[in-house]
Amino acid sequence: MYAIKVDKVYVIKGYLYRGIILMDSLRSFQMLSLFFLVFTFSASVSAFNMPRLGTQRRTTQHEPQTKSSTSNLEDLKTYYYTQTLDHFNYRPDSYTTFKQRYVINSKYWGGANASAPIFAYLGAEESLDDDLPIIGFLSDNAPRFKALQVYIEHRYYGKSVPFGSMKAAMKNESTRGYFNSVQAIADYAAVLLHVKKKLSAENSPVIVIGGSYGGMLASWFRLKYPHIALGAVASSAPILYFDTIAPQAGYYSVVTKDFKETSESCYETIRKSWAEIDRVASNPHGLEALSKRFNTCNRLNRSFDLKDYLDSIYSDAAQYNHPPTYPLSVLCSAIDGASVGTDTLGRIYAGVVAYMGNHTCYDMNEFNRPTKTLDGWSWQTCSEMVMPIGHGSKDSMFPPAPFNLNKFINECKSLYGVMPQPHWVTTYYGGQDLKLTLHRFGSNIIFSNGLRDPYSSGGVLENISESILAVTTVNGSHCLDILVAKPSDPQWLVMQRKTEVKIIEKWIANYHNDLLEFK
Amino acid sequence: MYAIKVDKVYVIKGYLYRGIILMDSLRSFQMLSLFFLVFTFSASVSAFNMPRLGTQRRTTQHEPQTKSSTSNLEDLKTYYYTQTLDHFNYRPDSYTTFKQRYVINSKYWGGANASAPIFAYLGAEESLDDDLPIIGFLSDNAPRFKALQVYIEHRYYGKSVPFGSMKAAMKNESTRGYFNSVQAIADYAAVLLHVKKKLSAENSPVIVIGGSYGGMLASWFRLKYPHIALGAVASSAPILYFDTIAPQAGYYSVVTKDFKETSESCYETIRKSWAEIDRVASNPHGLEALSKRFNTCNRLNRSFDLKDYLDSIYSDAAQYNHPPTYPLSVLCSAIDGASVGTDTLGRIYAGVVAYMGNHTCYDMNEFNRPTKTLDGWSWQTCSEMVMPIGHGSKDSMFPPAPFNLNKFINECKSLYGVMPQPHWVTTYYGGQDLKLTLHRFGSNIIFSNGLRDPYSSGGVLENISESILAVTTVNGSHCLDILVAKPSDPQWLVMQRKTEVKIIEKWIANYHNDLLEFK
């Protein structure tokens, strides 16, 4: 793990699992060399705190274990498709292939003759092994729809890595260059056509499903490949968090609102805490005192690491504030419930303990441990998926730290050797004036969002047309609807899923009518 | 000019301007070496006769000269956009740029404040210099719509060539590899966003217009970039002539039908002529006799060259059977009108003279002269734009010569070093079950076709939905509607253009309403 500081405000930092690489300007060259030498690439660039994406939380303290029916391993069959490395050129390198993993559950499928549907989960920035146990939308609804379930892994993740290994794939600019969303959804097109052909299921409608980054992919796939996917469920997909569409401070505004609505005093305590941390840190032996008060596993070298850790906890709590435990409430209860007379830092620490669980010590790098997911996503954010998330100066319980695009670009450039393309997502996929663009174009997309999910600030929250629909829940958090249904799920979540199922039923009914009429 | 024979049936041959490279198996290696050495690449692969695309005829004998208002040079301004070579990867080479030419006529534009429309002509397999004098749809309608006219050149054609020159750009697999339609429409996206930004015309709706291959690009652009183009006019765009969608024999069936409908006796004479040519050729000194009878500039080495030349004339006549002269009628009148007692070959020769004009001799390579357009399009057909056009065995006045995909692939492979991707167009753009796919998805595309155009056999000839519309004319030929309007145009052509204008007016009116409502 490499801690490489850039400066006091900007850090090059892990994304999905918050793997931090803090680049100290004094030793940056040396660290960069090491970095490139060992090919960890556990880096993304962000303002003060760049929140992660992903369907699942990193911290599992408040997550009851539930098994998806997809985890019935005997029903899952794994396949590998020989995928083209570069769909968009005819250079000799473009023809290189790699093995792309996909998994099929055909237990409930009504078959090709019945034109029974295919539900296709579009993998995102993780191994399919991480998705299969937690994604429930396909398996929970397959019996009702007599649907085939197909789960496809995203290129450069899990077992779908070109060039033989992640190490080789991430080796240099040339090997990493093919790692992007446009190539990934072209992969999905190829795999789905292959599966349909293999099963003679040309008439089976495909519904693509994804969450978070995968939700973006699902909505984009429906827009770019309508001849392959009949519809898309895009759960918690912040497709508007690009370029200048969504406000850069949106994410942390929602985090702040979540805390304020949960507990005004909790919010106040956190809001005041940053200055208090700085004040203590500035004392002689202040960092030592902070280390002790927060029971850190390693002595703090600077107050930033503690603040970043806390920022991660608060974001995490807001984003994954899942029922039945509602970790954000647990956190605020602890902050508010500390015995009378407990000072601000004591309350914050009580929150940490409640949220993270009782540990012998607290690792400030908890959210920043390098993983393959982090390696991949860091590259993706530094090339194509430039999401300008910053801390605003108002409506925030955090100190201001705006997103600085130039700095971001320079840092990415020095890390990965290529320029990020911050306007490319909106050029290729659109996003500006979405309603104006799609009100009379396109169909069959569900944009589902929980309004307490900070990423909903970049989501589609209103209906675009009669069949491009926003399904929101006031109390929902990130990607809840596509996770495995549990008996403890609140009524609003049950209703959200029912609404989505009814919409999809209508798409498929229309399609089956059209099939009779037009084919 | 290199004549390289492959075998008796299959020739590697020029496309748009029918530049033949016939590969003689005996000297193929030597010629191939020379071929690669001099970088002409004037080759595409086809069954017996592969018809060309393009908005304009090669033979101008029957084409009255008319000037478009776009040819008022003082109203045209030329610009160069710094274009990205590879939009879909982040390899170091991807960031290479080249200068892409576009031309603007702002004389009639109503301006950004009025959200006045932008008409964008999407260049195809030719230099913009070839388009500007003949394309009339934009200039003829700009005053009515108060439209800005933008003409954008296709990458690797005209003055929009990467790597400094066409020679360098077509040098090897690596430089040619970026030359394809998917990259080209991404170029158009970038240029149009750039123009809109430069003119602060973000709210101006863009209508993209193209003919033939450019018509395909226009329809695909609307489908892939609906956030940039509000609508598309796809004139004579055979988007279904890919993979297994349209019947392979469709093109020559229409040519045959055109001749049969024009004159049953003309059709019969042509139908009988192929065997007669073969019969004469098989005589001692038969090729010499044929050379004399057809007044060929060079002595025929084989009867194939004559047959191929005639095939080109008949296809050309059917495809570009434009008013007011209707060259196909001219041709058939000459064949039918030869003096009583003229034999079959004499009638065919009379047709040649009438169609090609009075020349001191007739160059059998007339349709196959290598040009930059041919160089480019040959590569495109050998990589991405694999259109399986063959001669069927029935409904044809031609000898059967079915398209052979494997042979095509092998020939392309040996010529260009890479594998053609015959399924890629349908994977990326779709096309199978078009009505089923687009009836409830997408909007605002006009597919215009003249039903006497052989390429209409791969066109969209029925309405797909309320705003994806087919506008056909029974007597129309290739791309007529987008050429410069002339006083001599027949009523059906005038009406076709009026219909198209009314449709576009509705799109723009709806858009302006939406603009008020949604923005």
C-alpha cells in the first residue's frame, strides 16, 4: 500500500473501495516509479473525498447475510466467450481476443419457442463472484417471467481480463487503453447475440439490469443497442454526474441532508468536528493525541488521514443506509447518545465504533485498501469516467473542497500517462437536456433511485416519457431494488420492486404483441 | 493501373468508381508486392460485379450541369477541426489528431437566439469538393428553414486524411485500422458539438443529411447520437444490405426489373448477350473479334472484361436513371432501335455508344480507374462495410454469380492483412427485425428511396413508426431527392422533396415546443 500525498486538498485516491494513494510532493517521483514498477495502479484522483460506486458496501457490520437464489451453484453454469479486444478499429492489435466470463441460470426459462425473456445482468467494476451472491433482481423475478438469467462480467475485472493477467493488462498505456465502457457495452452486445444464437432465442426479449456504474451501462446499452436489449433497469445510475450537468456538490449535499434529517444534533456535531480535529492536530503532540482518541492502528502522520476516514464513513453510511439496520441511524444514535459531557471528538469516536464495530484499533486505510476492483476503477475514472464530485461550500457539513478539473487531469496524466477525456461521456452517451433529447426518442428504461443515496444527485429523478421512467423512493439508498429481496424489507422497497416488475411486464407484453404483428 | 485476376468468377475490384484490380493467379504474388509497394490500394473484393455506392454517377454523358446555391463560393467558409484519431481507446496512439475539414454556409441562418436549425451534411466516401456542387437539399431548403448549412468531410477522404497524406494513411494495417464508420460518426458528433458551442447554438436542432453510404451514416447517427441530431434524412441508404437481412440477389433483381419494365426486348437482348459473348470469345481469334466489335481501346485478354464493363453500364444506368434524360431509356432505345437485322452484339454495342457517348474507342476499365475514393471505399468494404451483393440465378438478366463470403474474406485478408467483420454492422447498428426493434424506439428518420434504384433492395421501404418514415418514389433512382433541385424535375420528385420538408418541419416544430416545455 502506497501513501502518496499530492497536497493538502487533493489526493490521488482509490475509488470503489477508497484505496488511497496520497502523493507526497517530496517523494512523489520516487513513489511514482515504484508505483509503475509494481503495477498496482491502485489510484484514482479526486477532490478531498471522492465517493465510491458499487452495489455493495465495503463495511459489512450492518449488513445481514442473505443468500440469493442465484447462489444455488448447481443452477449456475459458467461459460467463456472469445471476445474481441477492440471493437472499433481494424488494426492488427484490435483482433486480439480474451476470454470473457458469463454465467447462466436457465432453471426458470420458458424457452426459445415461447420467446421467453432473457434477464441480463451487466457486470460493473467488480468480479462476477462478488455480484452473484447479492444481486437478486434476476433470480427473484425469473420464476414470474420464466426468464433466462445471464450474468456477464465486465472486461478487465474478475476472470475476464485480457493479456493473461491483470498485471499484464494494466502494464502500460497500450494494454490499459482498451479498458473503457464503450468497449465494455460492445462486449455485452457480442455476448448477448452469441447467447441468443446458441439458444436459438432470437425472438426472446432481453432486459438488461445493472446497478451504480453497471446501471449506467444498462441505460446506455438500451440507448445504443436497442436491437439487442428491449429494456433496461438502471438502478442508482448517476448518468448525469458528468461534465457540467449535475452540480458538483450534489453528492455531499445529499450526504449532509441525510444526516440533518436523521438528527440535527448529529449533523451539528460532525459539522463542528473538522475544525476541532484541526485545532487538536495543531497542538504539540496533537497528532499523537488524535491517534489515541481515535484508537488508530498506526500513529497519524497528518490530520487529513483521520478526516478522510471519517468522510468515508459518513458517505458510506449515507450511500448504503440499507434496511433493516439503517447504519446512518446507528451512527447518529451513537454520536447523539454519548454520555452527557462527552466532547465533540468523543462523540465522533463513538460514532466510529458504532458504525465500524468494536475493533482493537481502527485502520485509517480501511476504505483505501488496494484491490483489483480499485485498480480497475481508478483507471476508468482517470480516463473516461470523469465524475466531477467536489465538496461545496454551502449545504454541507464538510469543509469546502471543490473539484478541480485541471488538477485532476494533470494528476491522471502523470499517473497513467494519458489525458482524461472529461467530455467524452456526454459526447458519446449524451446527458445534457435529457428530457428534451429523449422525450420523443427511445423507450423502456427504468431509472431507479433512492433519494437518500448521495449518487441520486446525478440520477434521473423524473419521468422522461411514457416508457423512460423514474422510480424513486424517499427513503431508499444505493442500488437497493436490485439486491436480494429479504423478508425484512420495508413496504416501500417491496412496492418499488413491484412497480418495476409491472413496468417490465408491460414492455414484454407490448413486445410479444409486436412480435405477432411485425414478424 | 493494375489488372490482377483472381479467377473467372471472383474479381478483386474497385467499388465506387469500379476500379478493378483483377488478380491473375499466375502473377498475383508479384502484383501484390507491387501493390503494397506503391500503396495504391485501389481494390475491393466482390462477386462478379459489385455495384458502387455514391450520390453521383461516374458517367456524366446524360447529366445536365446544374449549380447548387452552395457553390456560391463566397457564402462558404472552410474550417478544420482538430479531430481525435481513435475515439474508443486510451492507447497513446488513440490521441493522435488530424485536421478534419468542414464547410459552413451561414447566409440564411436564423441564429442561435432563435434556435434556428442546423442542417448537417454527413460526408461519405468522397471529397467534400465532389459533394458541394451537387448536393442541394441543404442549400435549397436553408432559406425556408433559416438553417445553417454545415458540410463535414468523412475521415480518410478529401482533405480530412490522418497521418499527413492518403499514402501514409493507407500505408499499413495500423494506419488504416482507424478508417471505419463508427469512428466517422463519432467524428461528426465531435464536430457538431464543436460548431454548436462555437456559435452558442446549443439549442439549435441539428438535422443530419446523407446519401447512399452517407445516408446510412445519417440514419445511424440519429440512432446513436440522438442528443446531437434531432432527425436524419437518409437518402438511398441500403442499411439492410448487410449480413443476411436483404436478399443477396436484390440489387441485380432490381436492375433486371428496371430493364424489363423499360423494354422487354432490351431486357431479352441483354439476357441473351452473355452467352453470345462467350460463344464468340471461344472461337479462334474470338477475343480479337470482340475487341473489334466493341471498339475497345485495348485488345481484350478475356471476355470477362467486356462482360464486366457491360455489367457496370447496366448497373450504372439503373442506379442513376435520373431525369430528365433517363439514361436507362436512352440505352434501351439504342439497343431496341438498331436497324433491323442487327445481331445481338451489334445491339449491345449500339447501347454502349448511346450510353457512354461517341468515343474513338471504349476503355473497358472506364469504371475501374483507381481514385482516392476507390482506395478508401475498397478498404471500407473489406473491413467493416461488407455488403453481400451477388447475382442470383433467377429474376436476373445476368449470369448467376452468387456472393461467396469465405472467398471474400480470404481475398480481403490477403489484400489488407486483416479479417473483414461481416457481422459487425448488424451488431453495432442493428438492422435485423427493424420494425420490431424501432417501432417503439427512436424517432425522426426519413428513409427515402427511389424504387428503381437497385440499392432500394437494401433500403427501408415501409414506415417503421409515426416518425421513422419511408418516403419512396416509384420512378426514382439513387439519391435524387438530395441533389440540387432543377426546373426540369418531374412532379413526383418535387412532391417527394415537399413531403420530406413537411416531415422535417414537424420535427422542428415539436422540438421548439419541447424546448419551451422542458428547458
